[in-house]
Amino acid sequence: MIRKIAKILMIIAVVIVSFVCIVLLFLNFWPGIGKVPDKKAKEEYARRTEYFYDGSFHNQKDVPVMSVEQDVKSDRLKPKGQIPVIKSEHVDQGQTGKLYVTWLGHSSILVQMGEKNILIDPVFSKYSSPVGFTGVKRFSEVPIKTEDFPDIDILLLSHDHYDHLDYKTIKKIDEKVSTYVVPLGVESYLKGWGIDESKIKNMAWYEELNFGDLVVTATPAKHYTGRNPFKRNVAWWCGYHLKDPYHTVYYSGDGGYCDNFEEIHEKLPPIDLALMECGQYGKGWPNIHMFPEETVTAVKELDAKWFIPVHWGAYSICYNSWDDSVVRSSVEAENKGVCQATPKIGERVDYDDIASYTEHWWEGIE
């Protein structure tokens, strides 16, 4: 009897050890997860920012990522049918002095400032995950196929989370991209995926890059990173401020409400259009994502003329109903006198006529 029990325990132990080995091999070698920065890169990060120490990146003030409090799961995480999406097989070229913005769902956005095409956080896969067959499933259609995009002058990445940095999307669109701009650490993933190192530029907060008459500035955010649960905050996170001679655009990236917005307003040129995180929030992580009312407050502190709420409309990562964020931000924006535009996914917004893109198209959709 003792030998039989010992044999069973041995089998259980072998199974557990084998499972752990498989998980570790997956986390370290599966291409969709990516390679983390090496020692030399970390030494460079420490020279470029005071917020890299003890082997990882930090916020300006350390905050807990998670809370013990949780939301009640909505029964409307996804719409019952397809939400309206404007599909395009061709993207018109931008024009000098003009600003066009096309929201592509979640935080993926095509910004055309003059003749420059700037693609932000592109994620067009069926699932937001390290693998292509399971995970958080996209519920809206992708408005523009990868092959139908124009050449991309600049591809901006805000951080390394799967709903902002997607291995399959990057590999498909790389041939169209001239330059990648990323926060410190994110370049390691791109290099590991075989992206030409000469195309990648990494940035610390408030560093600037010039692309002709376009100035790109990395801005602070309050967030965290990690594609491997055992390697947290080895890459940084940021937003971006874009300025050409005619317009200024700000993209918040992901992040909780904090003093950054007043600071950005004080340090950088006035903002015409803010593309603001407004979705995937909850009581479970109140410090690292903004609630819709906080998003509107942040827009007021930025003193942006207009804003478009993003980070919704494609992947339901939290427990809110799929349209909760835009319903709440619309009410709050009206109450606080903030100008909010709400284009459909795939709808090309002409900034000169932005007041025309305020339809509450989600109303009536279950």
C-alpha cells in the first residue's frame, strides 16, 4: 500500500514538474511574448531616467496595481450583434496643413498630420493574447486590412501590454513602417521579433524626436507593464505629444488619473486634439486606468480643444458593459463643457470639421 501511494505521489510530482517546465519554456521562448532587455540596455535606461532602478521602471509615485475590491461583471461585455464599422480598402493621402484621425478600435489609431502617416498601438488580431487562438476576443471588425494601409512614417507604441503591442500585427505591417518610436525597453521586443534595429527609436519621458517639421515628445503616464508575469516593468510606458506647424495632437496611452496632465499642459504646447484612454477601468485596478469621469477631468487639465475617447470598442478586458465608458464620458463632457468627438470605428475625422463627428451611434445597440 505504501509503495502504491509513493508511486502515485511520484507520478503527480513528475506531472507538476513537467507542467512548470512547459510554462517556463513558453514564457521564455514563445515569440509572441518577446525578449526582455539585457544588462547593457538596463544600464542605458538608468542613465536616461531616474525612474529606472532596482532593475525595473517605476511611476513618479509608486502605487499598487491591483485592489481587492472588484466590479460586478456586466451581462453586456460585448454587443449582441456587430457594431457599425466603416471599412476602407484605400486611405487617402494627407495634405499639408490638415489633420485627419481614424480610430481603428480600442487604442489603435491612424493619425495623418500633413503628409505624415502615424499609426498608434496597432492591434488587429482576432485575440488580444500571446497566442493567436485564444484570449480576449475582438468583437468589432477591423476597418482597414493590413495590406490596405498606406506607408507608415511613424509607428508609435505606448507600452508592451497585449492590447497595445501585438506580435502578429507588427510582423504583418513591418514592411510598411519607416520608423518605430517606443518607450525605453519596448525596443527589446521588436528586436527579438526581427525588426531592423535601425528603424527603432526609444524614448524616456520628455525626450523629443524630430521628423522634419513634426516634433514627437514622450509624455509621462501612471501605469505598469509586463508580457511575462515573472518579468514586470522591464519596459516603460508613456503617452505622446505630436506637433507640426499647424496642429498638436496628444495621445494618453494607458494610465491612471494623476498630476501628469497638468504637468504636460504646463510643459508642452497647447493641444488641439487629445486621444484619451477611456475604457477597461474598474475598482480592481483604480490606479492604472482612468474612469470616464477622470478622463474628462484630465482633458480639462490638458486644456485640449477636443478629445476622442479610445481604449474601447474592440476588446472587453474589464467587467464594464462594452459602451459604458462612452456613455459616461458623454454625460461628464456635457456637464463640464468639454468638447468630445465620437466617430465610428474606421470613420476618417477631418479636424477642420470635427464638430460634425458627435453622433451617439452606440445608442440602441444591445
